[in-house]
Amino acid sequence: MNRRELLALIAGGCVWATAASAQQPARIGYLALLPGEDATLMKLVLNRLAQLGYREGQNLIVKYLSAEGHPELLPQLAAELVGWHPDVLVTGFGTLTAKVAKAATASIPIVFTTVGDPVGAGLVASLGHPGGNVTGLTDQAADIGGKRLQLLQEVVPGGAAYAVLMNPDTPYSALALKEIQAAAEAKRVRIIALEARTVEEVLRQFADITDGSVAGLLVLGDPLTISMQIPDLALGRRLPSIYQFRESVEAGGLMSYGPDRRQIYARVADYVEKVLKGAKPSDLPVEQPTKFELVINLKTAKALGLTVPPILFAQADEVIE
């Protein structure tokens, strides 16, 4: 074999090796706190990835691990996912999963899904320039808390005080409460913060609400409040309530105003694709929502003896009857 033939053989081997490497399936780890995210939120991500050409069982392998509502299990699950060496680690709903994932690895790219205040949580240096190995999408936008208060007042006008149910351990809660209080001051109404870190504390807060003490309730989105049947508790107290996501209205809540989660999780998949193609999380700005939806449960309004103004019906993206 002469030198030219040997070089051709080596070059051919390199091309084959490169092609084989290119055909290796992408590996995505998904860390969840709440039960059922594989059938809901993660499914939205996978559907969008399929549109982008990444199909599970073909050129995509996904490892899904859930703490099933037990946050103390997250560090162990995150370590297992990191040991699996995924190309990208996606963290499910809430701030805690993203914080645990970041603590578990400084090298594997992490894309978070719905973190209310990623800067306040210490996940990124800034929204525009995340830095490090973490980026993703926030499900909050400026003044959205004030908008929810306005919507609640349109259905329950004339109230002197409104309550905010919040988990103070969630960094986003302080930011949201500040926005709501600023809006309340402008409207000359009082805000009562109901702080709860556990199921028992949530139940205690509801038990302490006396008839007529507050006109309505704003529920801040958090794994704790989302995992509980807050709409049932509010209806039992005949307390008009507004939430972050439509699922709470489908479960009996009066209203929700917030980002379209279908859009958010589709964008998560877009971020994952960018990372798989070589983009660095530090170069991908944290994205804020651009599409919001108003959902009203007319059946709940009737049960509470409330009349929804026609203008709200015109603004609503969906009315549940």
C-alpha cells in the first residue's frame, strides 16, 4: 500500500467515524418535582422537539426522573441524571428543580422551564446575560400581578382588602407581592399576605379567613399551591380567586391570567435544540413570556353569585361553562 492509498484509507475512516458520531442520539435528562409532568409539561417539550426533527426512540433518548412531590428526593435524582451524562438537562416546573440541578453540575447545560425570578434565585447573573451553564424561560412578566388584581376587582368591585396566598420561600413571591402591593396602593385597597410553606399552613390560612374579611384571593403559582386543591378551598370559603394557569380554572377556580404554557414549553424545546447544535447557555438570554391568556369559569362565578362584566367576556380567551 503506497502513501496515497494509506492517507485515503485514514481519511475515509475519519469520515466514517464522524458520520457514526453524528448519528448518536441526543440525550436529554428531565428533572421534575411534581407528579405527572411526563404526561403534561414534558410532553409539550417532546412534541415541539419532534417538529424540530428530534424523535424519541429514533435520534433522541430521554431520561425522566420525578420526585413525585417530595423535594427532599431532588438532589439524589439530579445526581443520577448528571451521572447519566445527558447533552442537556431540562428542569421541570418551579424554581427548586433548577436550583438543585445547578448545584449538581457546572458543566452540563441546563434549561429551566418556569422559574419566576431566576436572578433572585441565583440561577443566572441577569436575564440578558445568564452566564454559567444555566438558562431558560421565566413564566413571569412585569406588572402581571397588578393585572391580576385589576381583573379580580372588575369581578368583585368595591372590596377594601384582597388576600395573596404565597410561599415566602419561593424567590418570585417577594417580587410578585411587591408588584401587587404597588397596584393596590394606586387603587387604595389593602393587601393581606397569607404566607404558607406547607400544606398544613395553607389549610390554616384558609381556616383563619373570616367572612367578608377579604373580597378576593390572588394565588401565586408555586409547586405547593399547584399541587393542592386550592380552587376547592376557595370555593368552600366562597372566596373569588384568580390564578396563574388555566388548569386551576379547569379545576374550579374563578379566573386565571398568565402565560400560555404551551408556548413556553415549545420555546423550551427551541432552547434545547440550540444547545444540541452547540449554543452555550451563557449566550442564550432568559426569555420572558409574550403570550398571555385569560380564562374564566362561568359555573364558579354563578356558584359565588357573581356577575362577570361583558367586557371581560370579550377579553377572555376561554370561558368554561
